[in-house]
Amino acid sequence: MTVEQILLEKWRSLPPDKQQEVFDFVEFLSWRTSTSQHPISPEPKLDLGEKLKQIRTKIINSGAPLLTDEDIDREVAERRGGYQELE
């Protein structure tokens, strides 16, 4: 008996809900195999630091002012629910 025959025999002995699980798993394996052979994004991966440097360079080249430490603190505080000026 071949492996294919054994698998088919075992699959047939399962209840319908378990047969569906097996089918879903095989579909997942098939999808994972095809995507690993054909990556979605052919562009090279950059590390986070390099991406941030590129973003900073674009901002500087656009002429937009960079945030100061105080500006960053204010924005973080506003996003976390509120900002109060310290006197």
C-alpha cells in the first residue's frame, strides 16, 4: 500500500469535520510552500535603523523642521491622553 493510499484510507475514516481540518491544513501547507518559493516583495529588506535614516533624510530634504525633544514629549503626551504645559 502506498503512502497516498494509507493517507486516503485514514482520511476516509475521520468524521466530516476532521476531514475538513485535514483539507484546510493541506491547503495551508500548499499556500505556504508556494509563497516561500515566490516571495511577495522582491525588494531587499532593510533594517529598522536604515529605514529611519532614509525617512529622516527625506524630511530634511523637504525643508520641514525636525521636532525638538520638547515637541516629541508634547506629541507623546497628547497621544496618551493629554498634555499640560509645565511652568
